[in-house]
Amino acid sequence: GDSVTQMEGPVTLSEEAFLTINCTYTATGYPSLFWYVQYPGEGLQLLLKATKADDKGSNKGFEATYRKETTSFHLEKGSVQVSDSAVYFCALSDPLNYGGSQGNLIFGKGTKLSVKP
Amino acid sequence: IAGITQAPTSQILAAGRRMTLRCTQDMRHNAMYWYRQDLGLGLRLIHYSNTAGTTGKGEVPDGYSVSRANTDDFPLTLASAVPSQTSVYFCASSVYSGRGTDTQYFGPGTRLTVL
């Protein structure tokens, strides 16, 4: 079945450091890919998304490129801030996921990022 | 515009009791979802509804039931709570077109503790 694997956390960085959170996926069809962010005590918010191969999603300085050849969607940011401290989830939506809701999001386990001043 | 609201915010419940978690959205999305979030396991789908009047089972449906009488509301019921249902529960909604989901919008969550 479809699945998402993202790097284990927690990740601790100093302010202005470069961030990469790896995400790879397995899917039956041609999924859409998402990064969601969860700030402490809150629900999930969409950070960025890409719907087809080679698309780049970007928002708030974060970027991720849909790489079909490597089945990856790594999240990057050139200079993190303390306010970026949160849990980041990679997710996919596969319209050919006949095993469940075709609208379902399949999530990775999340990566906790802590940014120190 | 409130988006998605969930109630209660948190609840402590005795094992064996019945509990309904409420979820309401005002975005007129046709699809709604219930997830549970557990440390180290990410989010797992409990039940979903692609349109009012229809529901389906997700990855972890046992011990839970849902109904979708109208577009806006999607309550989740635990008929007889057990400690393994201690979790944070998130409701979400999206536009569903039959070709996969558009962006899902999440509520603030309900923290449930079953003793």
C-alpha cells in the first residue's frame, strides 16, 4: 500500500541554519504531495504542496520539489528562525488508493524541529 | 469565518463511557475526515465521508462510529471508551473531486484521556 517515510527527529538547529527534512513515498498512482506544519498546541496547517512531477511548492521560505524519479519530496529552508520550531509532516494523496478513501491523506510520522536562538 | 471547530477541547473520560466528539465546518466542503494523532505514529485516519450521507472506514476504525447527516457536521462517537483510545483527535475537511483530495483543513483538535 501507499506510504510515506520521513526522517526521524527531533532535529535541533541554530537560528539561520539550513534545514532539510527528507521525505520519500510509495504510491500506486500519481499522488499529490504535501507538507503540513503543526505548531505547539495547534492543529495542522498546510505549508506547501505539489501536484505533479517536477513541481516546486514554496511558502514562508520553505521549498520542496516533487521528484518522481527518486519518489521524494524533501523540505528545505535556507535560514531557519526560532518561530519555525514545530512538527513537520509529509503527506500524500493518491487517487488510485483503492484500499481506502480516495481523498485520504497518508502521513509520515512527523519530524520535530527545534530552532535555538 | 471559523473554518473547522471541534468540541470539546479536552476531556477526561472513564473507561466504558460513551463519548461524542463534535466537528463542524463552515467552508461547504464535501469531504470530512477524522484522524487520531499518537506520538511516534503520526496521524492515522479513523473514518471519512466524501459527501453528506456517506461514510467509510479508514485505517483504524474499530471502536469508533461516525455519521454525516448534513454537509457541515461530522461527529465521532466512541460507544464504550477504552484506555487505548487516549489520543488527540483531529477533524479535517476538503474539497473532494474523485481524483484525490485538495488541501485538507484541520480543526484545533480534541485531547481525550480515557482512564
